[in-house]
Amino acid sequence: MPRALVRAGATLIVLALAIFIFTNTAYFRVQDVRVEGAKKATPFEVMSLSGISSGMHMFEFNAAKVESAVESHPWVRRARVRREFPGKVIIQVTERSPAATLPYYNGFLVIDDDAHVVDFLASGDIPWPVITGFTPVESVVGDHLSSSLISAGLRCVVALTPAIREKLSEVAVDRNDEITLILMGGMRVLFGQADAQAPRKFKLLESVLEDIVKNKMDVQYVDLRYGNPFVKTKK
């Protein structure tokens, strides 16, 4: 065998050995795992779901699978994993935000704007609008609810203006996706469907409510379904 070929083979072996030794040093071992953006999902829960632990090789885990595992947490909307050498792994979490609640047996399910169940409240003050008009189905925290009635209610909730949100108690949805708003104090607003006109209707409702307060009107209901608002007063 030619000496040059022998020398080349030996060089390759030495190089491969050097690469192996280098990639197994502390530089390529997990030394620090940091969780960012997690509040409702605790850093401990995120790290447990990730499966990443100190001393693991930096390329021993699949980032996409880690992200999917972390996103199985009810409060996690999105997770992103990145490696920073030497030895640091960062798990960036974007959490879900509660949007509404649903009556559920002896309490309320808390859902985000995608109809994912993030929590269950047995009692106490409910800081989010309540969507009603449907029959509860067996659900647990972490489920995604596919009801068209709930989706219609959520479209309405998402379009709320801050001023109306403060006054809103309940979003009642019927089988035709027609919505009735129940305001604090019991005033009903016949809203219609939560379509592309919903933001305009809410701004219009703000003006109507201001006029009601200004004129000290005793109102039975407000109808916004047909363009111009109609205010029905009590006799």
C-alpha cells in the first residue's frame, strides 16, 4: 500500500477521533436549561415536558418533538427551542390568554380565543364573559371545543370594545348563531350574528349606552340587528 495512502488514512482516523472527543466535551453537553415566558405553565412543568436534562448531549434531543411535548400543556399556545453554545438550551413559551368562560356543571370552563380549555373555576368572581346557549359536553382542561355555538360566541367576544367588555355579563347564543348580550344590570342587547359588522355594532352600542345614561332612560332592550339601533323602553 502506498505510504501516502497510509498517511491519509491515519490522518482521517486522527481527525475523526479528535472530532469525537471534542463533540463529547462539556461544550456539547447541556449545562443550563432556561424557560422564558412561562407563568401559568411553571418552568418546572415545562422542563418536565421537554425531557431535556443537564448532562444530555446538545444534539441528543429533537427540537420539534420537544416543542410539541411542551405545547401539550393546556396553557401553552406555542413553544420554541433553541440551542446556544456552549451548553445552553432556551425554551421560549407563548401562553394562551383566557377569553371567555362556559357554564360547566358546578363551575365554569375557562377558554381562550381558539376554544381551548385552559382552566376550571368552581366559584368566585368570573373576570371574563360567560357564553351560554349550548349543552355542556364532557370536557377536561386541555381539550379543544369544536362547537359552532361556542365559536360564534367567541367571535363576538373577540370583537368586544374595552368599554363594552366592562359592562358585559353574558353572551347568549341561539341555534341560528344569533347573539343576545346581557349587560351588567340585566339590560339585553339583540346583537344578531357576530360577523364582519360586529366591531361597528359595538362602537354603535357604546354611543347608544351613553345616550341611555345621559337621558336616564328605563330600557327594556336594545336591538342592533337591522342597521339602525332601536331602543325599547319600559312602559
